[in-house]
Amino acid sequence: MTRLRSDDGRDRAALAQAVLAPLTRAAMFLVASINPNADCYATVRSFAADLGGLIRAVSARDPEAGLTCTIGFGSEAWDKVFGLPRPAELHPFREIRAETRHALATAGDVLLHVRAARMDMCFELVTHCMERIAEAVSIVDETHGFSYFDARDLIGFVDGTENPRDEVAVEAAIVGDEDPAFIGGSYVIVQKYLHDMSRWNALAIEEQERIIGRKKLSDIELSDEAKPPYAHNVLTSIVEGGCEKKILRLNMSFGQPGSGEFGTYFIGYSRSPRITETMLENMFVGRPKGNYDRLLDFSTAVTGGLFFVPPLTFLDQD
Ligand code: HEM
């Protein structure tokens, strides 16, 4: 049964930052390290408290564009920015190595995930954010993502179809009574993947479909008999105690065709990082070991980070 309210009656979704906002045509992902001194941590803390006002100001210029921004914090920075309490499951991104496959961890104390129907709205908001924090942080990665045709990723498949919706999304992505100080928070894992498009395109469409577990053009799921055990949607299906465990994915395409860069920015919000970590383990190591995700023969992770997106009420306590 899904429970949208905490034990004390609060609405979990209403406490959350805009984690549950829909997939948009444009997004920006900014990962930054905070320069290690007390003033810089204080600057970021006060920026986080004011972020809601910045979003409202930019959003008012075109409310239809659905501008949202979530801010997350990495494990190492948490104590320095906020002190106690600390989210129960916040820890550094756990690397995975298996044969040639590597889910690497990269630096990053703060994540900004900006979404809108128009890239100029994302651009404008991030410009204002940087005016506030540029002196206090060093940018580790900035990726500008776009939705490719009908929400496809650059390997040509529709991405996001099996995402949870409505109350199922709240249940999957928003922290509940298990961590009372952080009800309304969310854990988010990001990884930037680069695709070897010429090798991927050299595969027969039927083999690509077996790797993903869905039909490429129609997006229809393959039957259980047609799906190989290594299909992406087999390895990322997690069932615990008879219940399917979902995460909320808002992947975007990015790239620079002129210089041969083609990628997918993976971003997955979850109520517990353990669910996304189990999916990663299945993809990289295999379930069982060796039965890994063949998508990784054509995709290389170049970043990896885990962040906690605190509830709005927590950010407001400056
Ligand atoms: C190279 C990066 C990735 C690409 C291109 C990709 C692409 C896709 C596509 C096309 C689908 C099928 C449509 C859908 O249900 O959304 C899918 C499903 C899914 N992916 Fe990924 N994905 C990537 C990485 C990841 C990672 C790193 C995770 C988790 C750690 C993940 C978790 C999932 C889940 C949970 C599903 C839904 C499975 C189901 O219930 O059917 N994906 N992905």
C-alpha cells in the first residue's frame, strides 16, 4: 500500500523539492565542488536557502515553461554545509569495477538539476545561481541535456517509459518515516555516459532491442521469452519481499556531434540509494555475476556521484 503522508500527517510530496516534476525538453546538470573554507560553505548554505526565490523570479517570465531546479549535496560536504542531523543513508558514490566495466566515482559536493521546456530558462536560472556561488565553488561537470525526438536517448530508444507515476513515484523517490528528520528528501545518483555510436549502429536492430528489452520504434516491451537474461530492463528490475522497487529516472541526451561526443546523462531519484546501487551492481557485475548489461559494451560512465536532495523545509531553515 502506498503511504503519501508521514506518521505525523505531513504530505511527503509537498515537502519535497521538485523531484517529481515531469521530464522536459531541456535540462542542465551542474556538479560543483565547494572550495574548502568556512566562508564558501556558508555561501553555499545561504544560496540554497534563497534558491526557491531565484526559481520563482526566473519562472515568472514564462510560467508555461515549467522551470524547476533541485539541489543536492554530497556526503563529504553535508556536515560542513549543514552540520547535524545527517541523512541516514548518505554516503559517497560506491565505485564498481568488473572486468573492463567501471562505474567510477568523481568529485562533487553540490548538484543542480534544472529542467524546463526551454533551454534559455535553464540557462538564465543557472546564470543567476552562478552569480551567487561562483567564488565559492569549482565546477566539476556541466552538461546541457535535450530530449531527442519523442523522449529517446541517442541510442534511439524511448527512455523513461516504465517510470513510476503519481503516488507510486512518491513511494519510490521520496523519503518517508524511515528517516523522520528528512521526510520529503530524496537520494539522487548521476552518471554521465558516452556512447560508441558507430559500434552501436553496426548492431542489427533486433540485437539492440534484445539489449534494451523493448522494441526500438514502437517502444513495446519484448515478451519474457524474447528477452535475454542480460536485457537492460531485466537487470534493472528489482523485486524485494514480493514488491517491485522502482526509481524515478529523468535521463537526458547530450552531445557534440562535431567532435564525436554522444551521451546519456543518467539521473535516478530514489527513496534509498540502495535500490539504484543494486541496479548498478546488476548492470556492471551482472546478475548472476558475468550476466552483465550489454549496453555497457557500447557505453562508458565518465562521472558518478550520489547526492541527497533535502526537503524544502530543511533548506528554508537558514
Ligand atoms: C547508458 C545509460 C542508460 C541508457 C541509455 C538507458 C536507457 C534505458 C531505456 C531505453 C530504457 C527502457 C525504457 C524505460 O522504461 O525507460 C531503460 C529502462 C530502465 N533503466 Fe536505463 N538506461 C541507462 C542507464 C541506467 C542506469 C545506470 C540505471 C540504474 C542504475 C537504469 C535503470 C533503468 C530502469 C529501472 C529502467 C526500467 C526497467 C523496467 O522497469 O522496465 N538505467 N533505460
